Amino acid sequence: MSLLRVVKAFLKAHPAICLLLLTPGIPEYLSGSSPINAIILNPAQFVFQLTANLGLYGPGVLLIREARIRWNRGLATVFLLGAAYGILEEGIALSTLFDPEAGPVGVLGTYGHWVGVNWIWVASILPVHMIFSIALPILLLGLALPETRGRSFLPGRKLWIALLVLGIDVASLLVIVVKVTHFWMGWPIFLASWATIGMLILAARRAPSNALAARSELPRLGKMKVGFIGAVFYPSVLLTEFIPAAIGIPAVADFAVVILLQGAFLVGILKVVGRVSNERVVLSLALGLIVPIAAFGVISERALPMTLIADGVMMLFFRKLWQDHPVKGGVESEVDRRKTQISTL
């Protein structure tokens, strides 16, 4: 039995582990936010980050997937809960939504900072968690192990264990951040953050199951074009964040543009991706979204780019998914059908 078959058999028997490899794998280790080369350069940092990441992303994505299944909801619920998760991680646990001097925020800590909130950073980092930390891993798990769709991973006591692990991790990181950075967001913002999380959860519970469903039955664009759209998404958001700051455009205008740009991408994708016979189109979109953050990861680790190992594993993963989902319909199958007709003339 080949190594790939052994790995697939293991993940098939333990699908939750597959989900835990995808997140924090994609948002943290492919992107270089948690450097893989720390395993050599700073082993203690690597162990701390791995523990913290698994304690955050793992329960977070498992709980959101569980809520979608139990509530019988769709993409809107996943996105709303992903935003709630983003506030929990970036706001309450790490304070990057509020601390103007937080490391990852940079100039966005002063540009767009108002009433204690880094608003432009909020507008860009929450969608990152909604897409890369939550939605994409759940989507890719469903494509990799379709037999797990609709299957609970947190029956009975496991649900409460996931909540407990997430709560301990968030509380621990909050204490560490306050002790190390000497930054405390203040009780009004702290309580407002929890209130916002509560409202997002309530909205997710009530969101119609067909909200944010694809507009057409079959894909309207081919896989290459959809993949290109995915590839320009994240760089476009970054440019929209930082160029206006550099040239002095008012922050409130930049905030609106960042929101509108991401909304336009979402509307465009929903118009072209299709609902059925779209597996390869969806895979192309997912790969397009991931490639730019993987490139940033390689650049961030350029002195010792061990993230290339994770990149290689991800490419093998996508290659296997591509093979497992041959074209069944839509734009590509129509093109193939016409080519066949021409070749037989």
C-alpha cells in the first residue's frame, strides 16, 4: 500500500484530524504567521505556537462545523460564526483588533484607529478568519472525505470538551498578552466584544440555509478563470489596506473600500461557481485563494523556507482531490463535449 493510501486511510478513520491539519495549517503555517522554521531556530516558540494554535483553531472550526450541521444551515452561518471566531481570537485572546501597537497590525494601528478599535485591520482580518481559518478547511474536508458531510464530530461530551479547551486557550492567551504587552482593551470594549460575538451567533442561528447560495446551478466560468479570481483576492485586499494609508486617503473611506471590495468578490464568486458539478471549479478557487498566502509564507521564511514542506504537502493534497473529482458537468464538461464532437467530424 502506498504512503498516500495509508495517509488517506488514517484520515478517513480520523476525519477530525484532517480538519485540524487544514486549520491552523492554512492560515498559520502556510502563511508564515507561525513560522515552521521555528522548530529549528526556536523550538520553544514552535511548541508554544503549535499548542496555542491547536487550542484556538481546532475547537473553533469543530464547533462551527458542528453548529452548521445541528442547525442545518449554510455558508452564511459559517461566515457569521467565522467572524465571531475572529473577534474571539484577534480581539479577546490577542488584542490585535484594539492594540494600536500590536505587532501584526503595523501602520493600521494608527491609521483607522478610532474609539479603541483598529477598524481597517478589523475589516481585513475578520474575513481572513472567515475564509481561510473556517470556511476553506470545512469545504476541503467535505471534498476530501465526502462521506463525513453532515456527520457530527462532537457528539455528547466531546462538544463540552471542545468548548472547555477553547475557553482555556483564549483565557490563557489573554493573560499572557496583557502581561507581556501591558495592553488591556478596557472593560467597555471587552464587554462589547462579547456582545458582538453573541449577536453574530444569534444571526448565524437564524440565517436562512440558502443565504449566500450560488446563483446558478452549473458553473458559469471555467476553473482557470475562477482560480485567477481567487488568486487576486488577498493581494487586492492588502493593496486596498495599505496604499490609501501611504497616500493619505481618509481612513473612513479606506474602510468602506475594503468592505466593498470583499463584498464584490463574494457576489462575483456566487454568480459563477455553481451549485452542482462544480468540484474542480471550487478546488481551483480554493487553490487560487491559498497560493498568495503560501507565497507570503515563503518570503517571510526566506532565510530558512521550511514552509516549502507544507506547500509541497498541500499541493499533493490538491492533486489527490483533483483526481478524486473528475469533471461531471458545467463549463469544462461542455467544452470537452464540443472538443469530442469536433474530433469525430
